[in-house]
Amino acid sequence: MIRKYPIEKYRNIGIIAHIDAGKTTVSERILYYTGISHKIGETHTGESQMDWMEQEKERGITICSAATTCFWSPKAYLTGEKTNEHRINLIDTPGHIDFTAEVQRSLRVLDGAIVVFDGVAGVEAQSETVWRQADKYHVPRICFINKLDRLGASFDHALETIYEKLTKNAVAIQMPLGEESQMEGVIDLIKMKAYKFEGPNGDDVKEIEVGDEFKVRAEELRSRLVEKIAGEDEELMEKYLDGKEISEEEIKKALRKATIDYKLIPVLCGTALRNKGVQLLLDAVIDYLPSPIDIPPVEGLDPKDETKVLVRHSTDDEPFAALAFKIATDPFVGTLTYIRVYSGTFKKGNYLLNTNTGEKERLGRILRMHANQREEVDEIYAGDICATVALKKTTTGNTLSDESNPIVLEQISFPEPVINIKIEPKTKDDQEKMGTSLKKLQEEDPTFRVKTDEETGEVIIGGMGELHLDILVDRLKREFGVEANIGRPQVSYKEAIDSNAEAEYKYIKQSGGRGQYGHVKIRIEPLERGKGFEFVDEIKGGVIPREYIPAVQKGIKEALEKGVVAGYSLIDVKATLYDGSFHEVDSSEIAFKIAGAQALLEAAKKAHPHILEPIMKIEVVIPEQFLGDVIGDLSARRGQIDQTEDRTGMKVIYAKVPLSETFGYATGLRSLTEGRGTFSMEFSHYEKVPANIAQEIIEGKRK
């Protein structure tokens, strides 16, 4: 079997944005114009194809990233010729910060992204978060300023917010043909032609001349565009300085290279809901976003020698390498594992090696996904994104590779949960099902944690926010038939130390027969926030035999989990094992593990330990008359106001508030603003808790 589409005609892209910027509406229009769906599904009526979960339809938000495959021939809507067809693997991601894992794992495997912005609000709080996540994975992107038909929409304002808050490298390649209710289409600043979208679904696209009322602004934006593009190419810069005309082809070629190198970011515009601008956006995906061969080859480590870096190019000729980036439970076929193929080809029914676990996995069925529908294929190629069924030992972030050419690709890192709730089954029947159901949900979602409280025996679940856990408890009931009672949300506090300290611990136990002996001296010091745990072995001359050192490290790690102030885990600590002793007969791994744990606890008590609380970044949008009341309420919640700004008759407040003070904020804000205020919130950082509140936490008063 040979590949139907050459790899240079692949585009693996995602759609990312702040909640309610119109990502799913853009996705639905893409499916309609590429012929995948023959009816436009709307998010607000619960008919969107990409939002297929019951909870997504009810709430009108995206919860799971949905993958689909579609095909596009640029300019075919004008010429009617579908000769230059490209294959687009598209992932629609959630905008709500509680589902940040879905965005992160999608960005890890994508080659390019469309970032959607609301034409009224411009850059919003979570726009910045998803932008930074795309920066982290070096994903080239194009911007789409959406909703320009709305009252108060302004392309210039939205573009300005991109320059101010995200990047100076953005460059407008389109401008709207009118705004608000006058929005009729878009002007292509490279061709200097206008496009009107007519017919009930915007299918009838007409290319027209740019009218006199738009000419001055269009020429101003075009000269800025040409200047920026010339700045990225020496030959074009010479032409520009000599006053020579730069052709449309030269502009496009230079802009494609600059976009892929992440030096420039093209900005397009339209209104997806009114079917204006999406066909031109698809053209831009083909013109400017990379194919798998345009991005650097993927690097990984040799599992037999972790110092050796291996490289895989995006070609069918190299050994097979793929990354599992998402696990999903499908009601019809069971567990689906989504994979991105970086190199090589693979036929169904053969075996692959999971290089993270060392287990062999058989790929029995390979599915090309369209949201929650599927099409079986026999073979997959470099550049493909697909799903496989019944991989038993593969989890998110695992590498699947050719058995004779193993490679371990970089794992996907996820944030720690910030909120916990107690969960208990309603009946004995529910109790039996709850354990396995929670395990399945945990396999799907790397930011969802389940643990049992050792003291009380209660099951505690942790996640990224109240909505995140609310959805998971709802899924327990609907998908797994488990009825459960949940407690009040609790903050996931942490502990940290302020200074260096040393401690020595001798564990000696004699009780007839063989005794136990472990003796360690350790030094601890605080690390920068977010650095985690670091263990340093400074043992010289065999004062502690090599085989006992991992046991000391394990003991220290377990002690960190328990903490020293109020039982929360101790973070950002460097522990150095520098001395100790052993007994020829009585020493054992368990003795050194206990000694390591006790030494850590003693050292931590001397190192000025304290409690940390999660601080949330909050953006509140309210009518101006409520500004004083809302700021007063945020201050009463220990909030710090960063800034306020105007946005089309509304006031926007940016603040930082401790998570513990935000429970029930939605209700509080509604009552303060007669139901007209909205807010969005995301985790910012951990900060030291004030002494009086720390005392309440320690005494167990602060639930």
C-alpha cells in the first residue's frame, strides 16, 4: 500500500484560544468547507460535531481535544479546481484553563496552530496562557481575529493587544471589509484584493477590487507588511531599499519561511459564525504553516544509553517512532490511544516496543478519527495522527518505536493539581465500581489524581479547578454508572523551606537475631520555585555502600510527600547525602530508607519550613458602575489588583487572589453585578501563607 498524500502536503494543526473566542465554531466551519460535514453544527445549539460529549453539548464548551482529518485545495472555491489537495489533521482544543492538559498534549504533537481571538476583547487572560504553551513547544502559528461582526468589534484594537501582550512579530496580512454589522468580507493585503462571502453559508466567494473607503488603511497596512517581511530576507531588503516592487510570490515565500522559523506571525480576520473568512484561513494554513518535513527532526534518547541522542526525520524510510499523546475511553471500542507518527511506517497487526516500559504492544486496529467517529486503515505513515485500540500498557507521553531501533522521545510535562475534594460512593455497589472507574479517568487525564488519605481512609481526588472535578464526577455517574457524594473543595497546599540545614540519623534496631543498622548525614537547601526535588550523592570512599544509596533517596522522597508542618508535600528541595556509616551484617536497604526519611524530617524542621498556597490569576469583566464594589470584594478576598482597563463599555480587572478565597466567587460576582459580571481564572504561582492563616491550616480549621 502506498501513501495517498505526500508528506509535504500534510498539515498537523491545532486550534487554540481563550474560552469563548470561537475555536469550535471555526473548527465546524473548517469541517463544512472541507466537505467533511454537510451541515454546519453550532456550539450554542449543542450540535457541534467536535464537541461530542454530553457535558460539552450541555455547557457549550470544549472539554476534550477532538481530532479530525479533512482535505483542502487552496483557491478551489474561486476556480472550482481541486487539483492541489492537502491533508489537514486538525485538533480542536479546550479554552477553559481547567482542561489545560488537553492543550499541552495537543501542542506537543502539532506542527502548527491557529490562535483565535475575540474581535471585541482581543487578547484575554487564557490567550496569553495558550500562547506561552505554544512558545514552550516552539509551535509556528497564525492568528485569526474572529467575531468582527459583533457590536464593539475592532480589528485595530485586537491587533494592538496582540502587539502589546503577546508579540511584536505579528503582521496583518488581511483587514476586514467593514466592521460590526457592516462586516462583508476581508481584504487580502498581499494581493490587494477584497473577498465578499455570499450565499446562506458563505459558499459563494467573490474577488473584487478594494473600495476607495478602505484603500488608504489597506495601503498603510500593506507597506508595514512588506517592510516586516523584507526585514527577514536579505535579497528582499535590498529590493525594498532600492524602491523596487516585491512580487506577491516573493512575499508569500519569505512569509512562509519566517512563519515556520517563528520570526513572523501572520494575522487574518473574519467572523466564523457569519461564514466569512474561513476559506482564506484554510488557504493560509496551506501557504504558511509547516508540513512535517518543514520542522526540525524529532530528537530522543537511546534507552540503552541515555547519554546518546538519536534523531528521527519525518520520512517513511526511517525506523518507526511515535508518541502516545492522549488516552480516551470510547463507549464502542474501549480504550483509544492517540498517537503522532514522527518517522517510518507501520502495518496493523504487527508489534511495537513501548520504550518507556520495555513492553511489546500489538497494534490490532488503526483508526483515523473524525471527532468521535472512526474509519479503519491498514497502514500509517510518517506525519500521521491517528488512534489505536486496546494498547494495554501505553499511557500518555509513552514512545512507541521499532523493536530493533528503540528511541525514547521527550515526555509531556503536566501541571500539578491545585484543588482536592473528598469522594465517597453512595452504595456498596458503587464502591466496587468506583475504584476501577477512577483509574480509567486517571489514565485519560494526567492532571487528575486519586489518592487515599492514610489517616482517615477517605478517597481524595485532585484536579485543576472546580469545573474540572465537577465534570469528572459527572462523567463517573453518566459513563460508569457510579453515584458518589463529594465533600467541599479543599486547596492543595504545599510546604517549603527557607534556609539550609543539616541532620544526622542513626537507625539501630536489635530484637534478637539479625538487627537493623542505617546511618546517614544529609544537608538540605531550598531550590527556586518550580524546580522540584534534587538528590546529590557526595559519598566518598564507600562509607555507605553504593547499593544502599537509592534506598536513602527513596526514603527522602517519601518523607517529602508527608511534609513537616501540616502534612502537605514539601517541594523545591535539594538534599545532599554527604556522610554516614554501615554495619557489615545488620545494614539493609530498609534501614537506610528509614534513616534517610528521618534525617530529612529533622533537617526540614530546622530549615524554617512554611506553608505555600496556590495563587490564581483572575480576569473580571464588569459594567463600569460596579467597579468599586468588585475591587472591594477582591481586596476582602486577599486579592492584589494588578491593573484595570476599559473594554467597549466594560471595565476589566486583572488581579491575583489565593485559591482558597475564590470558592463560590461565581455566585458572589453575580450578586454584586446584577448577573452581568463574568470572570476567568488560572493558576499563577505558589506563595507563602500569612502566619494567622497558616496557624488555622495547621490546626485543621481551614477546610
